[in-house]
Amino acid sequence: MGVTACHFYKWKKGKAYVPLAIGLFLFYLYTVGPLSHSREKVEAILHLDPNQVLRMTLQPTRNSSYTDISLVRYDRLINDSATLHRISRLLRQAVIVGEGYIKDPSQVGRMEITLRNQPSIVFGFKKRGGAVCIVLDSNGEDGWHYGLLDAPGLGPVLDSVASANFK
């Protein structure tokens, strides 16, 4: 005799609709809901065209738990062509990593990339030593979590931008 759903769930009192409701909710989240943009956000960074970048802004963290370890205290505008191309190249070389890649960061921050004819890209980052983990969330540093990227070589560039005396 075959096993059917009615053996696992009592059809009385609507309990059989719980798995259906969970399935529909997950379908909504990943197709038209807030998580439907997760792949687009990851792809926007991994396929960043340096010729489309107008400027980048290194910003202090907005997460109150990390304000004491923010890489910068004030916005740092990056509009030097060589630095923009270098950061864009490093972001294109980023790889997707799992949760907990950098658990206890020594420094954190946010970056906004302003593009020509496209919406800006905003992401948070966590830094420990030379390792940088890009945190992709729906509004930069918090909200719906889209994933993490490891950006090898980005740490020293961020350090030099943070310590530079821009005017």
C-alpha cells in the first residue's frame, strides 16, 4: 500500500494546508518577493563594468552594533579612475562564500557604487586582516540577506582609501 500525504497529515481542521501554505510562501519569496532580487544583486557585483562606474563612496557602517569598529567615520568619495578600475576588477573576482566567513570582524563599513544609467549598488563589508567579506543585503547592511562574497585583495585598497587625505 502506498504512502500518501493523508497518512502524514490529518485532513481534519485544515492541518494538511500547512505544507501548501509554506510552499506558496517560499515560492512568493523567491519569485516575486524580496528574495527574487538576490541573484541580480550578486550578478551586479560579479559583472561590474568599470566603464559604467561614475564614483564609489566608502561610508561608515549604519549598524549600531559595529559603529566603534567602522573603517571610516565620514564618507570617502572615490572618483579617481585608476582606483575605480582597480576596485571594480577586484569585485569582479569575488567568489560566493558561506555564512560565517568572517564572524568577528575587526572593521566594517558600507560602499555605494554609482553607475551610469543603472541603479546604484550598495553593500556592506566586514574586514579582518586582509580578508574582506562583502555582505549583500536588501538595503546595504541589513534587511533581507542575499549572500556573502569573498573579495581577495580588496582589503589593502579599502585601507588606502580610508587613510588617504581626500580634499
